[in-house]
Amino acid sequence: MKISVEITFAPLEEEYKDKIKNFILSIRESGFTFKETPLSTHIYGEYTSLMYFLTKSIQESFEEIDA
């Protein structure tokens, strides 16, 4: 099943720009179809692989913030 996901990544800290940039770069390098807007990113793909990618990427981003 194909899905689309709209996501906004907004870390609540002063040094947020690099963390957002890294998250967007991971989406660009993922191989999924995506569309960037000023406030969110839309990602399109097969449900299982897209959700696996997002779960992993979000976890890695949280770990970067907590570091």
C-alpha cells in the first residue's frame, strides 16, 4: 500500500537549524519521493518501508537532540 506522510520537524531548542537540515538531508538521500514546503515535507512511498525509514530517522534525530 502506498502512502503519503506530511511531517514537520521543530526541535525546541536554540540550535535547531542544523538538526532540521540534517533531518531533511536524510529524507533527500532516502530514495523516497518527497516535496518540501516552507513548513513541512511530504514523503511518498510504500507503507512498510516508509514507516520504517521515518521511525529510524526520527529516533536518530531525537538522539542528536538529547546528546
